[in-house]
Amino acid sequence: MIPRIILIGLLLGCISCHQRMQRKVTPAFYYWKQTWTGNSQERQYAEQLPAKRLYIKLFDVDIDEVTKAPVPVAIFKQAAPFPANTDIVPVVFLMNEVWAHPDPQLAAKVSKLMAQLCDSLPAGRIPEVQLDCDWTQTSREAYFSFIKQIRQTPFFQHRRVSATIRMYQVKYKVRAGIPPVDRGLLMCYNMGDLRKPGSHNSILDLETMASYLGEQRVANYPLPLDVALPLFSWSVLFRNDTGYVGILRSVGERELQNTRLFAPGKKHLYIVQQDTLLNGYPLRKGNVIRRENVDKSSLEGAARMVAGQLTTSDPAVIFYHLDSVTLKNYPLDELQKITRIFN
């Protein structure tokens, strides 16, 4: 006869397995470049994953330096057809600064421009619209009001609306508030202090991630959540290891291996050996560059951490982002393995 406590454990295990087997995962990519060119490598990667959905950033909303009014910038251009049999989710990124002096017409303007940019797509291929904003406790009232307004516009009506959710907004959900949307998109990256000198990784650090998501915070978040995982790297420049300068977009591993220009310091740090101009960036002797990557083990660890808490029955697992240069560092079978973790 099976002891009662073992029997209960087996039953709970079977229930858990049954629930996990019922989860329907949608693999997807973000596309964050300004023009869709139909790059053959990117198309092939998306098709072979296979990505069932593409999240396309259509434009940013920023403050005009002259008028101080919110304006669309970096407007997306579609120069080739999107892959067939792939849903498209239009995304707009809104700078937090726009909420300092809210424009009562902003919702109508944003919705109208999104509709124009999506005019060539069949309506049935756009099941969702996404708003991306790193709102704060101070700006949440204006941002949430904007969401309620834009949901009443023709382009948003009868479509699912999602909003991006940062790690700290999950941990401090009472302070940050819950956006009035249908779903949230949990961003599992950019969780550390980019501007802080040192050898830490501000893109993805599992210890930092655990501090945000502990105590079953994902499971207890009051919106169904999709998940975004990072496929990118960058080099961060500091002035003599004390002052943040910025991200060096065109300085990668290959450039940093130049021993004439750089000497390796602590983990992930490179010290500039002489004044130079590198790929358009002026570097001074003594400057420090921190190289931040997302390795496969960290990516898998992040996926397991979130998957263990996720209660959404039909999550999208979105990789940021679909870029042929970046994807060389992430074999297709590795990304397929990551998506299976959520099944």
C-alpha cells in the first residue's frame, strides 16, 4: 500500500505535469530596426524557430526639443513583405518624459499613425497592439489615462492591448500600479544599473533577477504575462572608471581584442591604452569599456526562473531581437530549447 504522503505527492506531481502539458507557447521575435528589408538570414531564422508572431516597433514618441511637444520619431518603413503565416504586433515606444505635460490629443495621434503604418496588412494578422513605456510612480496616472483613451480609438478597439512590464514594476507593483491592459510583457533584461562602473552585467544577471522576482511575484502579478528574453550585447564606456559616458554601438568583441588599444582589466573590462578615434568614438587613455553579453547558460537560467512561476496558459516567448549579426551568437537549436522550457 502506498503511504498517504507519497500518494499526495504523486497526485500533485501529475496535476502539475498536466497543467504544464496544456500550456501553449508562441515563439516570437521583436524587430527593433527602423526598416524591414526582408533580410534572408532573419527571415530564415524566424521561419525555422518557428516564430508565430513578430513584434514590430513602428515608432518612438519623444519630446521635440523646440516645441516641447510629443512627436513621433524613428518611424518604421516596410521595404519588403513580412513572412507569411506570421501575426504582426505593432509596438510604439513612449518616452517617460512625454507624461510631464500630457497632450490630450496624443492617444488619437498615436493611434492614427499606427493605423496608417499598418494599412497594408490584413486586419486579421494584427491580433494585438503593444505599448512600451518605462513609466514611474510619478508618471503612472498620465500614462494609464493615455492607455484608457487609446483603447477607445478605432485601431485599438476589438484588439488585445498589451504593455511592457519591467522587473521593478513587478517587485513594486503597488507603487508602480497595474496598467489597464489585457496582458503584460515581462522584460527579462536591462535589470541592472547601466551607469554604475564595475564588472557587473546590466543586461541580464540571474542574482539580480531573482531579487526582483522572488516570493512568487510573477505568479502573483494580476495580469497574464508574456516573456521577453535578450539576444543582444553592448559595450559601455566609462571615463577613467568613474563616469558613465554611453553605449558604444559599433564597438564589439573584435575591436576589444586589439591589444595595442586595449588591455584587459577585471572581468569584462577593457582599459584604453592610448588616445584614439575608434569607429567614430573618441577614446582617451585610461577610459574603461565594459563588455556585456548574454551567454547561453544565463539565457536558459532566466527562462527557467520565469517558467517556474508563470501561470499564463498561452504565453508568447519573445526574443529581443531579430538581427542577423546578433543571431550568429545564438544557434537556432539553442533558442528552440529555450522555448521548450516554457511548455
